[in-house]
Amino acid sequence: MNQISASARLPVLNRVLSALRPACHALITPQAVVLDAGGGRVRPLVRQCSNPSGGLEAQFEAAVADLLQLMDDSGSHGRRLHVVVSDFWARPLVLPMQGQMPSDEDVDVVLQSQYRRIYGDLMGGWHWCWDRQGARLLAVAWPEGGLAALRRGIAQRNGVLASARPLAMDIAAKAVDEKTPSWLAIIEGKSVSLLRQQGGVWEDWCVLPGDSSQAESMPLQLARETARRHDDCRAVTLVDLHGAANTTHLRKTLAGAGWVTKTWSPTQADASTGYRLWQAISAGLLT
């Protein structure tokens, strides 16, 4: 019988032991990281990010390091961790497929080709995951170094990375009304996500820089996306996470371009994990 080494047994043991303890939830953003280690019973912990110089990859790794430090400070070791990641670091791709869907092995080849076509050499050091959505492939890429550091850091703390998902997916699960056609605009501090679902299937998803020109850039991007997709939907739901966005001016600009807008403000019971933890950032950075 083959012997299992101690190093090989450790991840299995971590998974078993972590399943017996309450899970933690975390949010990683460029502004701050949040850790909810109390299951909503106590106020989540907030740590402002150091915001180092460098590209997206370096900033993501620094934010991951801030989260791991927050875990150390709170003593949250040996736990399952569910992480939501700001779309600031997301490179989404919704790819319609013609004819027969490719095999799992061929999907990575297709995605590699598409990502390279869009980002070129900037895709070096990025990792993507994907899912089938009807006749489409839905993919999102993150900086690989930060993901590896997150997995490694949690394992070193005898925990398990139970899940990691983009903020857009987390919020859309609550904010999208499948019965009412609408675009969803998620306004963060440094990025804006525009997404479109129809019948639970992702039709479109793009991430724009978050800046003072949102009132001009968002209607323009929506016009491009609807024209490209031949989409006659002119309703958009705004999710203002940043709180400082001039949504009044934005709503007026969208209305002038023929859009009907509404703002999504959930109750605490209806809020997604990412939305709830983002409110902790807003409160925590003011203290």
C-alpha cells in the first residue's frame, strides 16, 4: 500500500477540520479588504489597503497580503474562506459559440486565443476560470500570482479557500430580476461593471474604469453594447457601491440618451455578501 506523506495529508486534514468550524467571508477591493469572521454576529473587520505602485498584478498581490494579515490579526485560522473580489481586477469574457460546444479541453484553447486577441501580452500571468451558459462561454480572468498567494496563505493558516467569485456575480445573483429585462451597472470606486442577463444566462459583461467621466462613458458604452448585440433593452439598474458617485447627473444623462434607470438598494436581508461587506468598507474607512 502506498504511504501518504505528512505534507499530502495536511490539506485533507485542513479541509476536514475547517468544515467543523464556521466559515469566514471576505471582500478584496483596491480601497480595503474586509473579513467577516463572526458570521454576521459582530461587525466585520476592515483594513485599508496600502495601494502600492505597479500594475494590476502587484496591486492584487498586495491586497491579498492585507487580507492574510487581517486573518492573522483576528486569529481566523483553520477556517473555510469564501472570497468576493472587486471587478477592478476582473477581465470578463462572454463568448457566443456557433454550432457544437467545444470539449472541456478545447475550451481553454478557445479562451486563450480570445484573451490573447483582446489583451495580447498583458494576459501573461493571468488565470481564467469558465462556465457554460447555454450557447455561451462565460469566463473571468484574475492575476495568477495573487490567486496563488491567496491559496498558499490560507493553507499556511490551516484553512481552505472554499470559493472565490467576482463582485459582479455576487451582486447580480440578488439584484437581477430575471422577469424584467434590464442592464445592471455596478459602480465601484475604481471600476464600473456593465452586465446583461436574460433568463438567467449571461449575455454581456464588461468592466470600465471608474472615474469622473462616468456620466459620459457609461451611456456611450451601453450604446455600443446594445448596438453590437442588436438589443432593444433600454432599462438599466444602478448599484452605487462607492457612495460618492454623482448618480443624479448620471441618471439625467442616461435619461437624455433614452434610458430608464432605477437604483438597487437592498435591505440587509436581501443584500449579497459582497454588497454587505462593501457597506462595512464605507463605514470602516470613516472611523
